[in-house]
Amino acid sequence: MEKIRSSKIKKEKFQRLVGAAFSLFPLFLAANIFFILLLKAFPLLTFKSLPSLIFSSAWQPVKGQFGLWPFILGTFWVTITAFALAVPVSILTSIYIAEYAPDQLKKILVPVIDLLAGLPSVIYGMWGVLLIVPLVGKYLAPLFDTYSSGYSILAAGIVLAVMILPTIINVSVEVLNSVPMALKEAALSLGATRFEVVRYVVLKKALPGIVAACVLGLSRAFGETIAVLMVVGNVPEIPRSLFSPAYPLPALLANNYGEMMSIPGYESALNLAAFLLLLIVLSFNLLARWYLTKLNRRTG
Amino acid sequence: MKDKITSNPGPGLQRRKRVEFVFRALMLTSSLVVSLSLILILVSIIWKSLPALKLSMITRTPGSGYYLGKEGGILNAIIGSLQLTLGATLIALLIALPAVIYLNTYLRSKSFLAEAIRFALDVLWGIPSIVYGAFGFLVMLFFHLRASLLAGMITVALVELPILSRVMDETIRLVPAELKETAFSLGANRWQTTTRVVLRQVFPGLVTAVLIALGRGLGDAASVLFTAGYTDRLTTSLLQPVATLPLAIFFQLNSPFPEVQQRAYASAAVLTLLILLISLITRSLSRKLSRHKIY
């Protein structure tokens, strides 16, 4: 009996140790990604200052000029366009799903959003090439009296907007559903219309969570690669309008990362680009998640 | 008083009703836009793929002159994608399962370590897959590997790991404390409680998590771009490069030949079909398996 118990305890100890090792892996991995990219970006920083790399717009790797500003601006513009398009649509849709939609309609809308979330980015990119690029080039650009090949910030923004819809909608619906029924009933009993309930009660309670949901969508948009790469044109210049092409950071990485060995400093520059991208995405992402957890703790 | 309510329910009721109507119309339009985008995506891909959708597409590897529009199919990419994703999901599961069990068995949910691990997983989830691709490439060089099935599998496993762990973690956390306490009271230790009671209870959730990760891995192109390589042949060893569907689509679409572009559409249809299949299985499975849940 004693022997059995001691072997059981030993086994338990062993399992505990193995589990601990595995569960520390995410911490180890996150730290590793961060430091390895920084380390690999470092050689360039020893002979060029960080501001001169970030704010210079001269990108000529062969001449040793690695100005990342066009790429940073490109990332910024594409993401902001997508964000501006996606936010109103997704907030309205999530309010509809959470507060208005009859059950039958919900049964259609929820799977639709799940499917949108599951589609691979290369499919979105192909859709962009097939429909959105011609739409922008042939119909939207002439409307504003400009010429555009269609491969533009606007096209990338539209495609990206559809891609981040599910993220924002899913989180927003969850937040909206957590608003207590009693609050809504109280407002209704005072004679408020349903819109007034949404406007003065539900949104008041849920707005911080919805903002966090949007920021989460934003952080996804920053890092999206293949779909954007396929429709954005990839010209390393400072973009002038929504109809001009751009070259976001992820596209820069995707196009050049594999074959960067021969030119001195190139490897470092690309790793710096990856590190900057990581930094931008993570700061938005963590801000949103931290805020959502805080909200969760207060309500539940 | 009563009279007043029925005849004059309040100031500006007409206006308030109009606002309600406009708001409702806006919401319906938005929902319609969302649904229409999905329909447009699916219809345009199916429509475009129809001319190239032949059986040889999915039963043959690219022949000579395939990229000039001659005979062949994308069997290499289909098989390659399945090999890569299944392998990657297996690796991710082998890391995630012990980690999640440990997290929920031995650590208190508010302890510093548990919070730190969950935070790290959130961080990892937020990292874009292109950064994983870059990281995977650096690791690959460090170990003197070339672009291969193994390197691709490891990179995709890293992409899937946070998704898998967090979804499983959330399911396991929902198990009621009474269930665990019952097991403890019968003399089971923590390990037994977790593996024989808790995991059995949340099994449908775990399967769902695996399928979600699988779908994500199958469609991810950015992480395999530098790590998995590409080949026209079937991959038979871990150290050979491997073709994947997303990259097959990407490369064929960039071709100047219309026949090859059409095949890109057909490949996209195949990939979409696979993804739809996985999500359908997920849905029906989680419904079927949760029938025997206790609570």
C-alpha cells in the first residue's frame, strides 16, 4: 500500500514537471521572437541611426539606403482605410445581431460571419484581384477624375475591411450580449423606443468594449499580408491619394525576405521592418486585450 | 391622466419613430453588406473556376509545361497542404495539450504564472503570420535546414499553437468546480481528475479547437512562404520542400497565361471547399458530441 502511494506521488511529480515545462513554452517563444528579430536588426543600427531609417523615404538596398518611411505610411494608410470602412458596418451589424435580429435571421448571419472569419487570406486576395481592383480602377477612380490601375490603397482597404469584419463583429456581439437585460427593460418600461434603448443604455454600457473590439480588428489589419500584397500595387513611394499604390511592411517582407542575403545591411533592414511591424501590431493588440479583460472583470 | 397617455404618448413621437426606422434600415443594410460580401466572394470564385475545374486538376501533379498552360493538376499542393497542416496541428497539439492541462490542473487561475502564460499566449495570437514566417526562416537558417516540409510544419505549428491553446483553455475553464470536487472526493488526484473527468467532459470543445487550428493552418500562406518552399512533385520526406495550396494559388495567379490563371481559380475553389468542409464538420461534430454533456 505504502509502495503504491509513493509511486503514485512520484508519477504525479513527474507529470507536474513535464506540464510545467510545456506550459512555459509560450513565454519562451514570445520572448525568443522578440529578441531574435531585434538582434538580427541590430547590425544596421550600429552604423545608421534609428530615426534616419524610419523617417527616410529612400529605399534603394543596392545603394545601402534603407528608408522605411514609405512602407510605414503604406501600412498606416491601408489599415486606416480598412478601419474606416469596417467599423460602421460591423458596429451596426453587431447591434442588429445582439438586439434586433429575429432568431431565424441570426441563424443565417452567425454562420455567415463564421465563414468569413474562416476564409484564407489568399482567397480574399483573389477576390480583390477579380472584383475590387477593376471596380476601383474602372469605376471609382474616374468618378473622382483620377487615373488608377486599380491596384491601390483603396482596393486593399476594401478587401481588408471585409477581412476584419468578423473579428470586430464577434467581439462586439459578445460585449453587447453582456449588457444586463434588466437595464434594457427599465429603459423600455420608461417608454424609450428600441433605438433609444440602444443609444442611451446599451451603447453607454458597451461602448468601451466595442472600442476594444475595433482596436483588436485594427491590430489584425496591420499584420495582414497576402491579401493586401495581391491588390495594393507594391510601389515603394510615399502614397499621394487613396487611388495610388502603396507598399505596406508585411508585403515588403513577403516579397523580399527569402532572398536578402547578398546585399550588406539588407537582411538587417528587413528584420528591422519585421520588428517594427511586430511592435505596432502588438501594442494595439495588447491594449485592446488588456482593456477587454479589465471590462470582463468588472462585469463578471 | 390615462386619456393623455393614449391620445398623446409624448413629445416628438413621430420624429422618434422616424429615427428608429432609419436606424433599423441602416442596420439591415450593414448586415446585408456583410452577407453579400461572402456571397460575392464565393460566387466569383466558383464562377471563375468552372472552366478549369476538371478531375485531372485534383488527381494529377503538374506535368511538363504545366505553367505554360499544358496538362496537369495540383495534386502536389493538395497532398502537400494536408501533410503540412496535419503535421503542424499534431506538433501544436503535443505542446498545447500538456500546457493547457498543467495550466488548469496545477495552477490557480489567478496565480502570477497562469496569468503570465495566458498573456504570452495572447501575445503570440496577436503576432501576424508573416512575422512567424520570418522567425521560422531565421530558426531554419540557424539549424542549417533548407526550406522543407519539416521547417514549414514547425512554423505553421507556431502559428496554430496560441489558437489551439487559448480555445482549449477557455473550454476547460468552463467546467464546473463541482465536477472536479466530486472526483477529488472519490480519491482521484489532480492528474486523474483532469484526464479522466475534465478532459472527457470537454472533449467536443477540444475537437473543435483542433479543427479551428487546422483550418487556420490550411489557409495560411504568409508563414510558409519562406519556410516550406515549393515543388511540383509529391513530398516523401520531411526534408524535401513541399507545395501548399495557398501558394499554388498565389503563384498561378501571377502567371501571364490565362489558362494558368484559370487553374488558380480552380485551386482556390478546392481550398475554399476544404475550408468549408472543415467548418461544416466542426459544426456538426460539436453539436453531436455535446449531446452527452452532463451540464
